[in-house]
Amino acid sequence: MTEVVMTEARAVPFYCPYCGEEDLRPATAPHAAWSCADCRRVFVVRLVGMAAVPTGQVAR
Ligand SMILES: [Zn+2]
């Protein structure tokens, strides 16, 4: 089961966006960053906003 957990503090990624590995660990810095154990990239998942609802459709 895949469940997206969203908190104000940290969005939890399930896969590295760069190499696709699942072995992600919280990084000590910067704040709320994740470190990929495979490709060693450190990244932050940031919510930009909600997508606009096309005209004529009801927002859910
Ligand atoms: Zn990676």
C-alpha cells in the first residue's frame, strides 16, 4: 500500500527523483532534506501549491 504522508514539517518521498532508489534517509541539513543512499544526492520536497482546476469541472 502506498500512502502519501504530508505534514507541515516534511513531505515524505518514496523514491529518489534522480535515480529512483527507495533508500532515502532524512538529512541533517538543510532543514527537511532527504539524502539518497544510492546516488548521494540531497534534496528537498517542496509543495508549491495546488493545481488549477480546469473551467467547467467541480473542485474535489
Ligand atoms: Zn538517488
